[in-house]
Amino acid sequence: MASNIPHYHSTFPGEAYLNLPLPNYEYERKAIVIKLVASAFLFFIWLPRKYAFQTVLVDTKEEGHAVAATVKSVDNNRSANGTSKKKKRRSKNDKPSPEQPTITSPSHEHQEILEIDTIKSSTLTLLGILSLFLTLLVSPNNLFPSRTLLRAPLLTPQECQKLVSLAERAAKRNEESARKEKKMLMRRYPELRELEKDVEGGKRNDTEVMDIEGWRELRKLNSVLRAPTGWKKDRHKLYPTTDLNLVTDPFEPQDREWLASILDARLSPMMERAYGVYRGAIRANDIFVVRYDGKDKGSEGQDRLRKHTDSSHFSFNVLLNTEFEGGGTRFHSRIQKEEAIDIHPNLGEMLLSHAMVLHEGLPTTSGTRYILVGFNSIDEKDPLSNQSTNLSLFSSWLNFSWMQVRFREGAERGVVNRRKSRRDGNDASTAGIFSNKYIISLFRDLDSTLTWLGDKYAPLRSGKLISDDNAAEYIQTMDRAMAERVKYEQTHGIERTRANGYSSWFQGQNIYLDVFGGYADSWFERKTLEDKFKSENL
């Protein structure tokens, strides 16, 4: 049965608890349409007719010999009191200026000639395009989501504690599995025992033995067994974190189902209300638990994360414990280098931002800090099913922040395709039009330009959406609203699809998209763990 749920949920269950004014996106988008139509009419119709175009009416004899011409100027054909001006005689030898191209419409008795002032026409066209561009740029629909950092409660203290316990349990399973796999590997390749000792003792360099059979696998297992044991250290190549992914690491299906129900009830409605994106268009490209270990006890773990941006459209992190010192997230402005915002969320509080805001993880000086992190992509269509997500055009191709990420994805996808073609022994030109080096360069330039516009015109600011006193009641309200919605959908036979407003939290992770949102290829994890990523119980 088709859903009656609107594509944009103008009613937000927690509206009464909002501590900050948020844009009314429905109103803003209607205003944008009105302004765009008005600008198009003004610069492409009314002003050209008044200043750039003139209609010339020429009377003719039989066989096309002209005897007289009446010039009717569109902007001067009437006097101030409404009477016609005197007709101006024109010689048959008079010709239009070479700077004014003419468009003729012949008839039996007369001929109309449209004279165009090319300079005025071109100027008005450029002003019209600039007007349309500025209308989109200065709207809160564009500026507010771009660089506004928001905080809101997402998890209760009990839920935070549960998630930390689930992560430590998954790490324990990773450790046990890695020890068993290492024993089996050593039985298969006994020579690795001496080789491992030589590398650890400094007799041989790690890079020298990289091509020896079995060494890469042993190296990966040793990484899992290195303190903190069971935690992955190399999932993110450029900015590695000590973490566990909710899909590829041994969390139970019921663990993911439990977390998904919370995110559906509390996170996706908040993202929809705060940033104007339809909740069904949200897809988590990576959800993972990160730990930062202080150096107070000589821990070998990671205590901070250097400046970076995330691989998504929007990202969030949630503080899961308080038994540590230091920590927090610092956000930087690329324009004002000295400007920075430090945020230290409360327990269970979510920090939500556009992923392209430059930020870093501040040092944890003592204890262990746990956070839940999510990288969220905003899709026009589901990359697995190819079905529409009902994403509004105002949240995609009319939103510069969204476009910027998509152009970056297009450039990265093109580079990967070119490398793959060369690796397969093919000419890079066979990788497709979007893998052309000039197209890749264009995408990168567009990415840089749109990033600069966001940094320049969208102020870096932060705000607390829900007061601490109302946090518990707000969470209860959001949960009740979701329970009522689920009951209504079950009664009316409405499917839980993305088009009907359900985000994709675990089935669509680690997917590369091209510039138009196509599922072009997959990450290494996606290829090797396809059964986990696409398992029906997710």
C-alpha cells in the first residue's frame, strides 16, 4: 500500500523542546521558488523587453518592395499620457546596425524585425544568472546546514553503558578469533615464527618481508592483538582510529537492531528538522565505536586525532562515558585560521555537523574515552536497490554543501577507476567519461570552490538544541512518537522503506558512489565482507 507520509515531515515531535530557533525549511523553499521565478522574469523577460529588444514593423508592396517603415519600440511605443508617439519614417536604404542582429517574421503585407542590443542582452543574462546563484547561496536552506554545529541528547546513561559493554564484548571476540587464526597461520607457515622475531628485534625491516607469503595476514592479526587488544587500528587509512565497526566486527544482529531503533526514533528526525534533509535519504556509510586512551598509564592506544574532514555529508559523534580527562572536539575555520570552537558534549549527547567542517579530536590525558561515530551520506536513490529516497532537490542539487561532497566523490571515484584500468592493463581513457583527467580536475575545482563558499559565507557556530533539564523528557517524547508511527504503519500495511522515511543504518555501509549517485564500486571491506554488509538480518 502506498504511504501517505509526506516527503518532508514538517511536524517534529520534539519541537516544543527546541532551545534554538531552526529554519522553517518548507517556508524557506517556497520563498526560494518565488525569488527564483521573480529573478528569471525580471532579468530574462521584462528588462530585456524594456532595454535590449526593439520590434521594427516594415510595410511592403507586392513583390516585397518596401515603401515605408514604422518603428515600434517596445519600451517607447506609448507616451506618458497613453497616446501613441509619432510614427518615424525609415528609408528603404536604412539598415540595422551590424551590432544588432535581426530576427524577421515575413507576411504578405508587412514584415516584423526584432532588433537586439547584444551588450545589454548579455549583461542582463549575466546579472540574471548571478541573481539566481545568490538567491540560493544566501538562503538558510544553504547556509544553516553548511557550518552550524548542533548538540542534542541521543542516548540515556544506561544506553551508553550498554553500548560500551557491547563494544568491549566484540573486541574480546576479535581477540579470541585473532589468536586462533594466528596459531593456524603459524602451522601453515612455520618460517613466520623466526621472521616475526627478526622484525621485532630490528634485524629485518617490515617492508623487506612484505611479499613473503603469509606475512601480510600475520601483520594484520598482530595489529588486532596489540593493545588495546581486539580493537582495529587500520580501518581508516588516512586518519586511522582505534575502533570497531558495527557491521564487520562481531556485534550481534540484535545489537544492531536495538541501535537502529534508537537512531530511527531520535537521530533521523532531528537531522531532518535541523538540516532539512528527508530522513529516508539518510544512509550511514560507516558507524563505529572509537576509543581514545590517555597516556597516564603508558597505554599504547590512540589519544587524539589530527585535523581532518569526514567521508560523508553529515557526521555525528556521541559521548559514551565520563571516566576520563581531556578529550572533546575542536572545529576550525579555514578562512579565519585563528578561529576555533571547542565542544565537550555531555554523556549521551550527540554532536552533529556537516562532514566537511575541519575538526580534530583533542587529546585524552587520562582514562579511556568512548564515542559512537557515524558518517552519514544523503542519497537521491538507494545504491543497492536503485529506488528513490524522495530526497528534495533543495537538499541535493540546489544545496551547495551537498553538491560539494558529491563532486568530491566523483573526483575520487574517477581516480580509482583510472588506477583500476591501469592495473588491469587497459588504457585509462577506457574507464569512462567521468574518469577523464579533465573531468576529474573539473570536479576537484568545483569541490574547492563550493568548500570556499561555505567557509566564507556560512558562519562557523554552535548551539545546544535541547536544554539539559529537558533531555530525558525529550527522549521519551521522541520514542513515543516513533512507537505511534510504527503502530500506524503496521495497521495500514506501510512498508519500512527509505521512500517511506526509514534511514539505512547498516545495509548500505562502505559504498563508493559516482557523481550522480551510482553504485560504481566498493571498498576493500565491502568486497571481502559482502555477506556481512548485505546480510538479510541487518
